Amino acid sequence: MQIHTTVDDLRSALRRAGKVAFAPTMGNLHAGHISLMQQARQYGECVVASIFVNRLQFGPREDFDKYPRTFETDCQQLRDAGVDHLFAPDESVLYPTPQQYFVTPADAQDSILEGASRPGHFRGVATVVAKLFNIVQPAAVLLGKKDYQQLMVIRNMVRELNMPIEIIGCETIRAADGLALSSRNGYLSAQARTEAPRLYQQLQAIAHAIDIGQRDYASLESTATEHLRQHGWQPDYIAIRRRSDLLLPIDDHQTLVVVAAAKLENTRLLDNLEIV
Ligand code: PAF
């Protein structure tokens, strides 16, 4: 695997690389990221990953400074997964001067769910991802469904800005007890880690209730929210939404997803489940 820290170096290495499949990350890789790298091979002759902890997408009171940085072990995992090129710029490369041009997602996406809890987050994500796409020029990009709203924002950006990129949403990888893998799981104490699978269990309970005919979505959401509260969580939202745009479902003929974010101790966990 070749490691590139500058834009010029990466671009010259990719000049004759053929079709590129790209998976952007913020590092601290786990099996979820590695599964993106493994799937990438079927979408391109050349697999590129990036590691960049993007300050723009963190709020002023969020965990940018303490976000886990594990570069050496990340590189080993990427090599083992067969990645061809890693782009790992530092801030002075991606933001040599303070960024003044931004990609701002549609308000309908930016103001709901994660957007409401984390103002400016998706603008930071969309801006860095647009920069990375311009630098790497991939034919396909692989992103996890775990960050469901992020996937939607990036998909819409690519479509509306006519970027010639296929966006592939990949299934969430879970621990044996159901907890969705996330770099932030490392913040959980041993006790919180045993409690953490409850979030996914509540999503499964909602999916099951809908499957057997329940249609009072507001009551399903509030029952799950209350259940988490009673077990020491601080839920931000548990919401049954249309998969297409994460807005409220209007009738029974729409494919749905239940999305959730909740804090356990000081760690904010995110999960979702597509309702089939
Ligand atoms: O999902 C992530 O790790 C980040 O939001 C991304 C897409 C790499 C942009 O910084």
C-alpha cells in the first residue's frame, strides 16, 4: 500500500490507476471500515482509502481533540485488507488557509435529526467529502449505512452537483451482541458497554411491532425513548422515517427506517434499522 500525504503525490500515483473505488474515513478503523475496503474491490481496479479527522464537522464542544488517532494500526489493517493507496493528509494540506467555500446541504436534511442535534455537522461533512472527491476522482464511493443521514446527504450532493460517482451504501457491521461498530464505542466504560446493545434491541422491537401491524409510530417512538431513559440513557431521538429523505412517513406504502441517537454516560451512540 502506498501512503500519500499531499494532493500532488496522490494525483500522480492515481494518473494511470484505472477505475478508482474510494472509502473515506476518519481512522481508528474497525471491522465496519474494513468491510468497506473489501467490498471496494468489486467497484474499481484500484482501491483508495483516506484517513482525515475533519475539524469542520465537529461542533465546538465535541470530541475533535480526543477523537482516537491510531494511524499505525490503521495502516496495518488497510494493508491486510488489500487497499492500494492511502491518502492521509494533515490539516495544512486540506485546509492550507481557513476554508471559505462550503457545500451546504438542503435545509430539509440539515435541520433534522443529526442536523438538529449537531448544527453545522453536515456542512462540514459535505465540504470535506466534496474536496476528497475532487482530489481522488473516484468512480465509486463506499459509505456505511450506520451514518444513515450522512449517506443520504452525500448521495444527494453527488446527484445535485452532477458528480460522476456511484455511491454504495454498505450494511452496518455489528458486534455479536448487536452493538453497531463505531470508533466512539471505545469511549464506553465496561458497564456502559454491557448496556449499549439496548439501543439496537429497541430498534428491533419497533421493527417487529411495525411488522405485526402497529401503525401508531409516535407511540412506538415514545415507548422506546422512555425505556432507554429508564435504563440511564439520554435519548436525542428515536424516529420512524421514510428511507428516501428521512421525513415523516405519510402513508403505508413507503419504505421506512428507524433512526436513533442516544447518550450513554458521555458517549453519543447512533444506530438505525431499515424496516423490511
Ligand atoms: O463517516 C466518516 O468517517 C466521516 O464523516 C467522513 C465521511 C470520512 C467525512 O469526514
